[in-house]
Amino acid sequence: MKNYISFTLTSLIALSACGQPKPLEQEALGKKSPENRKLMIKTVKLPTAIKTGAEQTEKYLPLLKGKRVGMVVNPTSVIGTQTSVDSLLKRGVKIQKIFGPEHGFRGNASAGVTVNDDVDSKTGIKAISLYGKHSTPTAEDLADIDIMVFDIQDVGVRFYTYINTLQHVMEACAANNKTLLILDRPNPNGYLIDGPILDPKFKSGIGVQPIPIAHGLTVGEYAQMLNGEGWLKNKVKCKITIIKNANYNHDMAYTLPVKPSPNLNTQQSILLYPSTCLFEGTYLNHGRGTMFPFTVVGAPYLKGKFDFSFTPKSIKGMSETPLFQDQVCYGLDLRTYDTSKLVKSKQVNISWLIDLYQASPRKEDFFNTKLSKEMGVIERLVGVADFRQQVINGKSEAEIRASWEPGLSAYKTMRKKYLLYN
């Protein structure tokens, strides 16, 4: 859906018998007048571009003036064609330190790989890793910082780790009496609020708070939820200022200008991710080791069941040791799947996983994490204990979905308190 500004081009012609103008009156459609011609109104709709918080520099540069700034950023942190770090440096902002999440500030580390502290080679600014020795900025890290800025693109899914980084930064800011300025960005899966609520028993690095698989929030809204629900450590409150997106709502399609992480490298992968990332908890390759991750799924043992095939390879910076490396995998090709079906359903697609389990000749291995270190635990991804057994027992999608209630509906109601966009 797109937002529009409407403007009216009005052509008014009214001639009297002697050629002198008379007062104009709009006549009812179909009426004729010997004195006046019918008023013609044409409405033209022009698209209004979404503007991220970062792009609206006039709203926050005064907040940074004369201050020592810490920036939590990665390659998605852009203003136009420049990184927000480079852009703000040119505008005279004193950036004291850079803090990088999973994949690092420059985004060249693979998923789950530890990132060390460094000095950014381009700017000479110290880069602190929040995906290395510690995930939360220390008091020492923040000692020479007056204000922190969070500018990272999220994709609206619980197991995407950038919202965990947001929480850790908020907790550090609260503990050290620092304000956090959040430059909000659209959620490309903002239409989607679906999945079971995370059971605290399965809290992990890919799931921290009791939210569904797809949470339907921007990072700014999620920050408000973390504060409002008392989810920060010791129930502290972080002082936050949010620069909202302009011309945006959650039902809008939004194409990311920069890939948010190495394996979410296409818009198709981003839109499929809430559904296909669940395959990380199965004995199936979901495109890691290819240039089209999260858009294909398969395994060697499905030969004869599916015609489509692909072969995972070691790819530096994306997946060095993918499941079934150098083996031909057979399965689903979702690269051209019509994602408007997902938007219309407003649901995570679990039927693909159910169908592949049913098709598997090795059902006993489907969720067996002992077979490969590349597999995740399905309970941590889905967030609840019973999903594995529901699939094994042949429960229908409708039956599985019914088990997500009333938690999912309660979350949808609670979410409304923190929305910044209609």
C-alpha cells in the first residue's frame, strides 16, 4: 500500500455572452448551463516516499550538537547512499565510538560468529563489538559518551538478533544515565503479527521476550514496549527519544535499500524469513551455502520426492560450513513464490515445514540436532515445547495455530499501546 498526497488541478472556464467573466458556480453532474460550462476537476495521486528517522536530520542534529556521540550501527545504517556515520561526521557530529551488533559494524562476519573490538579503518573511530566478549556496553564503554544513537534496520522477527542488541543498549543507557536516540526504520514485515508467544523456558540468544515469531513493530515501537512492559533488567527505564519514520504505516510494502545481514540478501528472502527460518531447526538446508538463502529448502534424502535441486557450497562471510555442503539437495524452490499470498494471509507459513516432514523418508532425523552443528533447536525458534510433537503427530495447521491462543491475541491487544504508526 502506498501513501499519497492528492492535489487538485482545476480548469475553470466560464464565459458570458459578451465574453466577460461571471462568478463561477459548480453545477450538479449532468446539468447544462447556457452561461457556464461544467466545472472539470481532475485528481492526480502522486506517491509520497517513506522517510526513515535517519533521513530526517533536521529533527535530531540539534540533539547531537556539541555532544560526544556513540552510535549503534551496521551496514543498514544509511542516509541516502552514505552510512549514517559518514554522513553525520560530515555534518560536524562528534562520533566518539561505534558499537556493532551480530555480523559487525561493516557486516562482514557470518551468522553466529564472534566479532572482536576493532578500529574502523575508514574513520579511525573505535568500534566496540556487542557480539563478542560482551553483548552490553560497559560503564567504561559509555564513560566518554554523552548520548547514544541506535540506527539499525530490523526485519520484524523474534529470532533476528538486532532487537536483543537494542535491549542490551537500553539497559546500559539506563544503568549509566544516558539518553538513547532511536532513528526508526520501517519494518518490511510490519503487516505480520503471528506465531506462538515465547515460553521463558526457551529463552536464548535468538529469543528473549514473550513475543510471537513476527512481532509487527518497528525498533522504536519495540523500545517503547521494553520500557512499558518492564522487560529491561531490574525493570529499569531507559530515557529514549524516537525520530519516527515519515509517510509510513505497517501495511506499507517497504523494500530495504541495503541487505540487513549477509544471508538476507534479497527482498524475497526478507519476506520469506519469518517462515523459512524455522527450517534452521530441521535436518534440511534452507539455502545457506547458496546465493539465495531462505528461499530454497531441501536435503539429499529427498531425491525422488522433488525435482528441484541445489548444491550448498562454502561461501566466506555467508556460510562457511553449510549443512549438506557439496551435496545435491532436493526440495522447494521459493525464489519466485508470490509473497503477496503471505501478506494476504497475515500468517507465518508453517505448511511448508509440515509438508516436508510428511514427505521425508527420514522422519526420525527431521528434528535431530545431534546430526549437525549447523542445526538449531526447533523449540528455541518456534518458542514453545509442543510444536515438534504436533508435527510428528500429524496435527493440522489449524490445530497447531489454535494452540497459540489465547497468548497471540493477548499480545496483539498489548501491542496497540506502543504503536507509533496507524
